[in-house]
Amino acid sequence: MTSSAQPDNSLPLDMIIFGGMGDLAMRKLLPALYMAHLHGNLPSGTRIISTGRQDFNREAYLAFVEEHSRSFISDGNFTDDAWRSFLQRLEFVRVDVQQDDLTALAKVSREGAVRVFYLSTAPSLFTTICEKLSAAGLVDGNARVVLEKPLGSDLASAVEINEAVGKHFAESQIYRIDHYLGKETVQNLMVLRFGNSILEPLWRAPNISSVQITVAEEVGVGSRAGFYDGTGAMRDMVQNHLLQLLCIVAMEPPASLAPDAVRDEKLKVLRSLRRFNLATIARDTVRGQYVRGASGNQAVPGYLEEKNVPPDSGTETFVALRTYVDTWRWSKVPFYLRTGKRMERRSSKIVVEFANPPFPLFPESSAGVANRLVIELQPEEAIKLQVMAKQPGSGMHMQQVELNLDLHSAFTQRRAEAYERLLIDVVRGRLTHFMRRDELEAAWEWADPIIEGWGTLNEKPRGYAAGTWGPSESFALLARDGFSWFE
């Protein structure tokens, strides 16, 4: 089965959301599609068809959307006329994918339409949905399927999902979504690296001494506890989000911006990641679990006190690790990855630390202050280059200053949110910012031995107080190499 590289926008588009009454659809997907509609980025005649088990007619469904999705659109982007015209695009079809065939959906979807199936459901339903879509005659050469994470819990389950979906959709029709790849700053990292000749000669060992990638969350597990306890931070964040960021930092220049050219280079990075054994797992990884503390000046419970979390759970809510990309470019450069819940504040950033000058020409200044490139992803999006400058006055005393590119002030045009940008890519048939099957499986090949090793070592996660930056062991992980986490 083949898919055209770009859809024919003269054809009608049916965006069909399985799990269309769920939290993701209400908080992210429908607001993103509204913004695409508001700015003219949906083909004319586009319809958005949500499915769910609720016994709703269209009016009840629209009332549900009004109540649960409208508040996630900012007042500055909301107009009554745009909202009314957006609602006209919406349909609802009652479907229980475990019990029903998809005859009712086939009757609603238009003949000859470009169909985008967004599977915002548990991965355990992906196989059933794809089989029933195919049986109902809804899968053709123009169809696309979007798969939400988590895509498996290990390599074996990921392969099983890929095989099942691949029976009905060609690889060029499968969009494995990672919303981090839709962030403006993440996509800007490609331009920063490969569009600026001053950086490329320095972007390698020994000019770079270390790389840090942090994705810190201030919130706890909340209502996701039932899901999260069977997943943990390694599966939920490291195996996908953090590895994708690492790939963009470490990849070689692609031959072009064609989807497979970019994804080929990312795959090479994943295959070059140094594998862990029991000794390096014990030495170079840290698992943590938050305990009672304070967040936002309020007392918050520990993980084991959260609703739907077993009192003896050994699930990690924090991971820090050191790894290496074993290539000529990155020989002996440590990559430090860190993610956690209930940390001091919400912050996602990439920190590239450059090597110190080979000779201390300014001995009166503090030693060991390297130049850093800090790429902030959230809550603000900015790129900062930290350099040394002379302090005013007599003497040659240095002080660190920042060359700051604030992307919000540098560009006045509106910046689309990640889901909006990625959904537009799906509609337009652009695969560059979506994971390919071999990428996904290579990531699991690297992550599986770490998870299995933790099971073999059978050590409890290190406790850390909610509202802090994680267990003390994660600081020791860097300190023994002469580095520290950049806060």
C-alpha cells in the first residue's frame, strides 16, 4: 500500500479521533484543530469526527465540547464566529471499538475523503481498531494513522504493535507522534546546528565537554496514577522524549530535509548509544521516587500516598543517567539525561557545555567556568549563549554574560503549539517530525536492558522531597566527572 507524499487538498478531509471524548482530545487535540481552523490551515470541507462509547447525539456532543474543551483556548485566540464555524465541522459517532464493527463510522465518512485516524486510546486497542478499519473498507492509499504514545512497554510489545498496524497501513502512512518534536525550539535546534557555519566546527569532541538534557515537571502523577504506576519515568519520558532530543543534538547533518534523510541520521545515533550492563546500571543510573514535600508553597503528598498507587510501589518518578554516543564526533563526551515529577519547577532544557580554554590566561577569575549554549524548551522558549566578558574597572576580572535570543520577542508572528504544528504536518503528509518504526525499536533496544537491570538489582528508588531537584545521588553522578546540573 502506498501513500502520496503530499495529500491532494482538493479532496475532502475527515479527521477521525478514536477516544474523542477523552482528556487528550479535549485538552489538546480539539483546541489545536480549532487553532488550525482559525488560521486557515485545514483544507476546506474538513470534518472532525470523534468516536466514543457515550450514547450522545450531535447536540449532546457539542455541549460536552463546549464544557470540556472551550476553556483550553486562550481568550486572545477565541472569537464567537470562529468557534461557531469550527463546531460546524464536528461530528460524533458512537462506537465501542471492542464490541462494534465500524459500519456506523463508514456511513459517516465520505467516499474518496483523505482519512486521518488519530488513535487517542490505550495502545492495547491499536490492533483491534486497525483491523476493524480495514474490514470496514476505510483504509486506502490516502489514509493516515496517528499513534499516541506509549508505543509499547518494551521492545517485544513495540514490535507487536508495529507489526499489527503495519498489516493495514504502509510505513509512509504511520505517524508516531511525540509532541516534543512539535515544539518550536526543538525544530529550531536543527536550524541552529545546520544553518549556522560558526557552530558546526565546534559541535564535537573535544570542543564540547558535556551535554545535559533535563525535562522536569512540577506536577505529580495526579489522575494518571493508575497508568503511571505500570509505566514509570523511564518508559514515560526517557525512552521517547529525552532520546529524541538527544538524537537531534548528536545527529550528523542529513543529506536533505526529506523525512527519511533526517530519520536515518537519528537512527544512527540511537544505534551508537552505549549499552548498559549491570555494573554500569548501578554506577551510571539513578532512580528516584518523590516523598511528601512542598510544591508551589503548598504541602503535597508523596508518590506512595497518591490515589491508585500501591503502598509498596517501586515505580520510579525520577531518572537520571549518564550515557555516551560512541562515534568519532562524540568520543568520551558524557550525555546526562534527567527527568522527574514533583521537581522544584517545570523546566525543559538542553545545555551544551563547551570545554574550558587550554590555558588560564586570567588567573584572578574563578576557574572552571565554561561557555554554555542553553536551549530552553519550556516554560519559556529561548536560546542563550553564555560567554565571559571583562568586568568594568581596573584589572582583568571576568564575569559571565548571556547572549540571549528570546524567540518570542525575535519573531512577532504567532507561534503554533506543538500539537497544532504536528497535526498540520499529518494533514499535509509531512513525516519528518514523527518517529519511524526502526527508530522506535532502536530506542527500546537501548532502554530495555536498563529496566531489566533495575529489576535484577532489586533496589528501591531513592527518595526525594517533592519540590526539590531530585535525589542527591543524581548530583553525585555529575560531580564525580567535575560537572553539575545547570539550574
